[in-house]
Amino acid sequence: MNIALPTDWTDFMILMIFQLGITKAKQFKKVIAALKKNNWKEAIVQVRDSNWDRQTPKRVNDMISTLTNGYVLIPC
């Protein structure tokens, strides 16, 4: 994915790709489209409207919290 992102969103995408794999992450077309437009709120809405969020809600909530609250998430 060739998108210029702020550091927090870069970190988010790295964790997303780590969990889902690059092939699955590329299927988040609406998230990617929102990120290309710097529409951070819409990207979060689209992440929330995904099987990924329904299947691993705690992880996704933690990752979104890093974006909205500004703290650093260190995966264990």
C-alpha cells in the first residue's frame, strides 16, 4: 500500500497487516480510500464495519484508542 500516512496511522496499518496479512488488509478498500483522502473518521467507521472488528473487538478497540487518545500501543 503506497499511502503517505501520519505515524499513528502507519503504526495502525502495520499492526493490521501483521494480524491479517497484506492480502487481507488490501481488501479493506473503503478504509484505504478514506486514508488516501486523509479522512481519518471515515477510515475508523469502515474498520468498525468489518468482520475483523467483530472477530477481534478488543484488539481493534485498543488500536483505535491509540489513534483517538494518542497513547502508544505496544503489542505483546
